[in-house]
Amino acid sequence: MKISETFYSIQGEGKYMGVPSFFIRTSYCNLRCQWLRPDGSISRCDTPYTSWNPEFEETSLDDLIAQTKKFAASQVVITGGEPFLQREELQELCRRLKQLDKFITLETNATIYADLEADFISMSPKLSSSTPRGTAFERNHERHRLNPEAIAKFMNNHDYQLKYVVSCSDDLAEILEINRQLSIPREKVYLMPESKTLAELNQSAPAVVELAKEYGFNYSDRLHIRLWDNRRGV
């Protein structure tokens, strides 16, 4: 598989925040997220080395399984990039991890669906605020960033959460419409501040907390940023 990095840490976001987990980060993504912040600055996705400028090593499934066995974690998080771009290898990896009795969380932008053995699907649908306006990727990103059919299939076949990156209060109208169309329970929804550094998180988090309180959603902090700022591989 095309793997950008593996590491042992704690889950930093969503329902299982704080749980020790072995992370397998795949490379390549079918989207290119970019946010225009209120101050006029531009922020790209927090793992540009899996999307805008993909880095990877070809890693065998045997190697990934051997790495997993080195750590005590009962949970494995497969993230990206977009893991479902490597569908067949991903399915086999999940099958082999389940043979080790691992609890598998799959983090995905929910634009591609495939049947596989996973315990928890963490979906992060991309809102219109993530479209890289004025770039060569704008049209493709806008066309493919949201796939309600794929989201519905994940919901019907797995335990799940929807974790929305919130960059401004205008995002809430789109979140509410997606949830209405798909009848998503509010307790399954997490609002998470768009941020890559501790300073950015401290600045944006309070407003997102207030939005979560106002609309009855969960707030997800970014614990790995709280602990290690923007360090990679932790």
C-alpha cells in the first residue's frame, strides 16, 4: 500500500478521543481541501503530504501487520489521505487486522464506499468552504466533495460519526441540510475547529463550542494539537 506514515499515539478527535491507537496513514486523496479564513489567510488540509504534495512508501500488508503487533493498542486507526482509494488492499488489511482482534476505525471523506470489516467509520464530509477556489483543483473538488449515497451506505452498515471541520458560522447551514437529508442523529455529529497549530486552535475553538451548544451537536477538540502542536507522526 502507499503509506505516508505509521505511528503509535492516542486518538485526537471525535468519540474515541484519548484512546491509545496505532495509526496507519495512507497517501493520496481525491480532494484538495483549502479554507479561506476570515482574516484573508489560506489554510490547506492538515496533512498536505497525503494530498497536495503526496509522500509515501510502498509498504506490504505483512509489514503493516508486523508493525501493528509491536504495540499494545487494541485499536487501529486507518486514515489518510483517502484510504478507500486503495480499496482492495484496504479490504484485505482490515480482514487481517480483525484476525488480530483489533478494533478498526476508518477515517474517510465519505466520497467512496466499499464493503469491508471495520468497527467504526469516522466520516468527514467536506463543506463548500473547503473548496480550493481559484486553483486547478477547484472544479474536481466541488464536484466530488459530497456523496450522500456513500454516507448513507456507511450509516446503514457500520457504527459511525460525522466529524465536520468548521471554519466559519456559515458552515452550519450546510451541515444542517446534510443532516436533514440523511436523518443523521445529532449525537452522531461532531463539530471540529479548522486549525493546524495550537495558537489557531485556541483562537477558533471557543466559537465552535458555542455553535455546538446552540445546535445540540458534540464538540470535538483536537487533542493531538493540544499536546504536540503541529508536530507530525504523534
